[in-house]
Amino acid sequence: MRGLFITGTDTDVGKTWMTASIASQLLARNEHKIGLYKPACSGSVRNEEGRLYWPDLEHLYIALREQFPRDRICPQTFEAPLAPPVAAAAEEKQIDSELLRTGIDWWRERVDMLLVEGVGGWYCPLSEDEMVADFATELAFPVVIVARLGLGTINHTLLTLDAVRSRGLTVAGVILNEPVALEGDASVESNAEQIERWGKTSVLGISRHDQHYQPRQTEETDWFGLSVESSRT
Ligand SMILES: Nc1ncnc2c1ncn2[C@@H]1O[C@H](COP(=O)(O)OP(=O)(O)OP(=O)(O)O)[C@@H](O)[C@H]1O
Ligand SMILES: C[C@H](N)[C@H](N)CCCCCC(=O)O
Ligand SMILES: [Mg+2]
């Protein structure tokens, strides 16, 4: 099974938005079986009937055309909008480290490519004894960094690039996303060039607020080509 790991420069930068978009782009080509995985999800919302749901999970479930069970997309969910081990502790539970990993195994026989969405940013705690960075290092899939378009993103993206590379991982590229509509931010014109120049990486594409992802240099981003079969899993 090939894979890509989707991290972000922060929580709420649009990792889920982009993971769902990448899945839709791949599924539209109808060439490969695609799976989505979120090792743990925290921050539930109550619907009109009073039932809890996790917006990330719903978004990923719908992106996979409702073809896979929600608890395979994310086997561990917690109510509090906190880092997963903290959210788990609030329910007097602990993250199941083994399930973080066996949750991936379920997909192996079923799909050709798995997109794994991280939680928060690269150094977000994921369990009692590991951060997202540790989990992603074990997986060894190339890393896509979702960054916020706008002023401040150069610094956040360069810090994340350094941290990902310090683990010996390949950076597949950066996506600039606009989760909240920007007004009058002149930096958007130069964000991509600056990140490419200083970060020695590619900005694969840009997703403006409420608009579809636009690849930057090519007609389409070859997500399957950027993914690799991990030797370490
Ligand atoms: N390009 C966009 N246009 C419009 N809305 C967006 C866009 N990107 C993200 N959003 C919205 O911004 C919010 C945050 O995005 P998202 O949930 O994808 O962030 P995240 O990085 O996955 O956060 P988390 O750390 O909780 O997983 C969501 O409500 C999402 O629908
Ligand atoms: C609730 C939120 N949307 C995410 N699920 C969890 C983000 C945790 C971030 C922790 C941190 O880095 O400070
Ligand atoms: Mg998310």
C-alpha cells in the first residue's frame, strides 16, 4: 500500500479539507482504490437530534463516497477539542497506541493508496508517549504540509519543513490553503515563491477560500506519483 501523510503548520489550517480534496481528485480519475485514515480525532459537535459527530470524520467519510465505515477511517474519537491524549484523559481514557497502528493495517488489503491525516501540527501530542511526528516517522510516507495562505505562513512553513526533514522524511510538497477568507493581504502574491525559495520545496497548489484546489505548475497534481510504498510499515 502506498501512502502520503498530510500534516499542517497548525490545527485548523485545512488538513481535512485538503485530504478530502486529494481523495476526490484521485477518485475522479478512477484508477486506484483510495483509503483515508485519521489516527485519532478530538472535538465533537452535537447535531440537531443531540447526537455527537466529528466534523473531520464526516468530511473524510463523504470524500470516500460513504464506502468505508467511519470507525475504520478513525478508530479513536474523543469529545473535547484538545490534543488527543488530553481529550482522552478528560474522559478518563488513554489513547490506544496499538490501535493507532493496527487501524492502518485494516486498509492494507483494501486500497492501493492511503492518505493519513495528522492531528493538529507536526509536534501535536498523539498519545501518552508520542507526537504526530513520531507516528509519521514510523509510517515513513512522504509528507504533504498544509499551510495557511497569508502573512506569517513563510515562518510557520519553514519551521515545519525543518522539523519534518529532521526525521529523515521526504517532503512531497506544500499546499497553501485559505480556511478563513482573507481581505487585503498582499503577502498572498508572494507566499508560494518565498516558501519555495527559502524552503527548497515545491508549493504543489493553492486552495483559495471556498474554491477548488488549483495545482501550481502542472495541469494536475500527481498525488499517486508522489506517494510511496513505505518500507518501514
Ligand atoms: N479552502 C477552504 N475554503 C473554505 N473553508 C475551508 C477551506 N479550508 C478549510 N476550510 C474550513 O476551515 C475549517 C478548518 O479546516 P480543517 O478542519 O480542514 O482543518 P484541519 O487542519 O484539518 O484541523 P484539525 O487540526 O482539527 O484536524 C473547517 O471548518 C473547514 O471546512
Ligand atoms: C481540536 C482540534 N481541532 C484538533 N483536533 C486538536 C488540535 C490539538 C492541538 C494541540 C496543540 O498543538 O496545541
Ligand atoms: Mg482535520
